[in-house]
Amino acid sequence: MTWPVYVVLFGTEISVHLVFEILAYVLAVYYFQWLRNRVQDPIDDHNRTLIFIGAGTGAFLGSHFLGSLERPAEFHWDLIYIMANKTIAGGLIGGLFAVELTKKIIGVTTSSGDLMTFPLLLAMFIGRIGCHLSGLEDGTIGSSSNFPWAMNFGDGVLRHPVNLYEMAFLLGLAAFIYYRQRQGPLPNGAQFRTFMIGYMGWRVAIEWLKPAYFWPIGLSSIQIACLGCLLYYAVLSVTQCQDCRLHARLFCKKIL
């Protein structure tokens, strides 16, 4: 096949990435609503709407800002440039912290992410189909490879099909979370936390198979952001664990 793929609608060529992006949003919203109708959501409609607004705003800003930092040498404070770049990793991180801020403001203490876990996985899987079919235009191609399954996206270079790798990972992550869920009720927020930790760890690893800019410390901007998110969850796990707090206090007493 040849890249990029276009969809012809009424004689007009439309970017396949745009088509799959819209499809991802629409199906994710319907899937979320279907899930919410089947379970008792501890968050009422008003607060859920405010959380959605916060999540959308944070995801939008985080996606474009982190995306514009992928190539530091090209970065400049220009709205057009910033809006032209985006990354799902930044969207997830920005959405996470915007939701936590929103919940703090409106007084919601329960986790709000579990219901969003599988809709997000579905949306990201569909979105990656569009990324793969867009080829070089999307900017999410892999680095050169001599693996048997390496693909030529139009520039004559055989590359890692990193979007296919990610689709396989998302399926595996969804299966793992579903299996854990079937084993017995998970603690509130465990689904979303597992999803975020899994995906952030994945992005740290897969970035080394992309032609990204790496800082002198050997990490890209996206890897640094993802590691920061993983650190956030590590600190959160320690502070929320009573045994961890007890051990920390005992350790502090010993060294003091």
C-alpha cells in the first residue's frame, strides 16, 4: 500500500487521520455513556460535566504544549506552531492534572477515571489506526529498522511500524485490566491508575524506537514528561498506603 491514505468524500480528499480521530471521539463518548448507564456512578451529572470540561481543557493544552516540545530547537512561542503539534501523552498528563485540580475545587474526593479507562483505550486504538495510515505526514513514524516487518512509509526507508506496536500494546493492556477486573472488585481508581502507569511506561520505552530529539540525559521531552507522571503515581501510592507511611515514619526515626 501507499502512504498517506486519503478518504474520498463527495469528490474531496479528506485526511484519514481526521476521519479516525473523529470516529475515536464519537465512539469513546458513546461507550462511556453505555458504561455509565450500567453502573452506579458515584459522581453526579453536574460534577461529572465539570470534570469533563476540566479534562478536555487540560488534555487540549497538555497535548499541544508537550507536542511542541518534541523538537526543542524548533520551538517558538507561536500559537500556530503550538497548535500544529500534539501528542496523546501530553493530553493524558494534562487531562489528569486538570481533573485533579477540578475535583479539588468542586470538592469531589472519589476517583473519576475508572469509567474513562476503556473508552480511552478504545479511542487511542482507533486513533492509532489513523496515525498508521497517515504515514510520514503524521510524524509518529518509527526509526529505521531491518526487521522483517519493517515498513516503507514513502521515503524509501524501512521503519518500525510503531503505531502497530502501540495498537498491540493497547489491546494487551485492555485485556490485562479486564482480567484483573474479572478476578474480583478492584479498589476505586485502580483501573485508571493501571492504565496510566502502563501507558506512561510504554511511552518511555517506545520513544527509543522513534527518530526523536533526545536531551543530553538520553531522554526525549515525552519520556521526561511520562517519567514525571510515573513519579507522581509512585508518590501518590506511598502517601495513600498506610503501611508505607508507617514504614516511612519508622525509617525517619531511625536515621534521626
